[in-house]
Amino acid sequence: MNTTLYAYCIQYVKILQAIQDTKTTLETKIDTISQEVNLLHADTRKLADRVDDTESSLATMQPTVQDLQTQMSQLRMEVSSLHCRAEEAEGRSRRNNVGFVSSQL
């Protein structure tokens, strides 16, 4: 009977050791995962800060871009008008009928 009890005790100790080893392995893996999650949180915070900075920069640039678009539209109309006037002047000069009017600019 003692040998049977001794065998059970040895098996019990082996099982406990296996459980302890598994627990240690799991704790190590959980610590590693926790560190990686913390790094991901830090990276996410950095990216969020960069997005905020970018959005704020865009917000300050938007009025400037709108002003430039307005100026470009006005310049296109002016170039078109000047192009028409230049073609008209070229046509008159070919007919020796040059007539320049004062600029409205």
C-alpha cells in the first residue's frame, strides 16, 4: 500500500510541477502581450497627436487656399480678357487699323 501511495504522491508532484510550469509560461506570455499592448497604446497616442497637429495645420491653411483660389479665378478672367484684347490688337495691326484704348487695369 505504501508503494501505491508513494506512486500517487509522485504523480501528484509531477502534475503540480506541470501546472506551475504552465502558469509561469502563461504569466510570461501575458506580460509580453501586456507590454506590446502598452506600446500599441503609446503609438496610437502619438498618431492621434500627429492627426490633431495635421488637422490644425490644415484649418489654418484653408483660408489661405480659398484666397488663392479666388485670386487664381480672377487672374484667369483677366488673362482671358487680355488674350481677347491682344488678338483684337493683332487683327487691327494686320489691317493697319491700330487703335489702343487706355487700360482699365
